[in-house]
Amino acid sequence: MRNLLTIVILLSIFGSFSCKSNIKTKQFLKDSCKILQTDSKFLSPKTAIENLTAAYDSLGRIVSRKSAGKDLFSYSYAKDEIIEKYEFEDKGKQLITFHHKLDDQGRIISSYNSDLRTDYSYDKEGYLAIKKSSYSNSSDYEKITKYTITGGELQRKEDTGEAYLSLDTVIFSSGTDTFPNNFYCLIDHLPYELTGELRHYYGKPLKKLPIKSAIHGMAPVYYAYKKDSKGNVIQVNMLVKYKKEEMGLINITYSCN
């Protein structure tokens, strides 16, 4: 279901931590700016502006987000698990529940619902290395994603498995701009686990903002970021330069203590 929101930069994020007990005690963003609302749209193909709003608990952790007041994601936190619920309308109200299991370092090591299970492993530096997904009702489907992260910069994502007849590789480039702790994005070709709303639960976070993604045989996508005086990312522009075509634009509003 997250693919429905891949054009969007959403909400705010959590601080880094070193042990599981911090999930309950860490004051994530108590004294920081938090993303309050995003207004995003695709310019090619053209789509209507989509507004998203977020809510947080007293520790600054995300607890809900809404899309135009309709779709609702909610999050609850336990000692060794995060429960994510997605409510949406499709011939009546529907609910999908994701369980994210945590290891003793507070990292997500498995996620599952009634249909899909995904397991995660990390490299010796603590960065996400391998993601393995399979459907619970089928032994024929398996997808393995391998990530290459060096010095906090995302460099490569490779997909293999039964769902892929050949290797599908995305090459990334990063600039010198720091990836703010309170920012995350869901944009085409940028991995959800490394840039999404739970990114601090998938090992060490990225240090630099990705500025380019390229898949063989396709025009590369470039990402440009605008920051305010406090260092908050307030705008993201997605551009396919080869076509001289602006692909998408996201404006972000913060609430600062």
C-alpha cells in the first residue's frame, strides 16, 4: 500500500538510539521542528495536489498521518514491536495491519501482515544490507533486495528473485547536503526503509541526501532540495533533465517548538 504514496514527502522522524529501551524513553524530537503538513503533486503526469498531515506523541514519535482526511496510518509502540495500521476505503472501510519486530538494538528485523513477510539484515557498520520478501500463501514468490551504503551514502539497490527475470539495479548519487534528522521522503526509486517515516528503525540512517537515481535504459531522476534558515527541508523538486521536464514538487510545512 505504500506505493500509493511514493510521490509524497510526509511527516517527521525519530532520533537515533543505541538500545531497545530507548524506544520508550528517548525524547525523539521534543525540542525540534516536526513536519506538520506536506503538499505534493506530480507535474508529469499531472495530478491534483495531495495534502498530508501528521500527529505525534509526547516523545515526538509519529502516531498517525492522513491523506486528504481519508487514508489513515496509525502507529503504536511496544518494547520489541511497532504496530502499523492502514485504514482506507475500497467498497467499504478496509484495514491492513503491519507488525514490525525489533531486535535488541531497536532495529526492525521483520515485518509482516496476513499476506506478506519481509526480513531484514544489517552489515557490520550497522547499515541496512539485505531485505527479503515472500508471500505467506505462495512458495513461488521471493524478492531479495541488496543495498550498498558507504559512509552513510546510498549507492546501489539490487533486486533479484522469482519476481525478477533479470537483475534490476538502481544506482544512486548523493551530494554534500546533510540528510536532516527530522526529514523523510517517499519518492520514486528512493527506498522506503532508508527514507520513509520509520527510517531510524532500519539501522544507521543515511547521512547525505540522494540527488540522483538511475536505472539502466531509463532517464535518470534528479532531486533538488530547498532548506530554510533552520536547516529544515521545505521543498523537494524531482526533475528528469534528459527531457527537461519537471516531474514532481513537494512543499513542506513545519511546527517548531
